[in-house]
Amino acid sequence: MIVIFLFIVLFFILFEIETLYWSLTECQTHIRRLNNRLFELQGAVKVLMAQKKDEPAKTRTIWVAASKYDSDNDIQVEEVEQEQEQEQEEEIEIEED
């Protein structure tokens, strides 16, 4: 009788452990999603700060490259002035002609 009771108790303990394991796995997934979203928002804030410090946003395009798996978790901001580069190339072509 005691052996049967111990098996039943062991079964419920194992069932509870499995339930807790799946709950933990689900929580980790939610934490990863929130962490990724927070990382994206930090990048957006850095881009907005860079736009505020520099020239007007209409002449500057800012690309953000972020690595979630980088140990530093740094946001690399690369500034590209597409319109001005195209105008300079056109001026050089006109001067060469």
C-alpha cells in the first residue's frame, strides 16, 4: 500500500516538474521577444538622437545595423548621404564633359 502511494506521489511530482518546465520555456520565449523589441527600440532612439544632432533629416538617410548576438550589444549607426553623393557625381561628370 505504501509503495502504491509513493508511486502516485512520484507521478504527481514528475507531472508538476514537467508543467513547470514548459511554463519556464514559455516565459523564456516571451523574455527573448521583449529583449529583442527593447533592443530595436534602443536602436531607434539612437537613430533619432543622431538625426537630431546632425543635419536635417531630409538630406540624410541613416541605416541601423544591429547584432542581437554581439557581446557588446552596440548599435552601429552608418550615415549615408545619398542625395549629396549623387549631386557631386553629376557635377563631376558635367565638369569632365
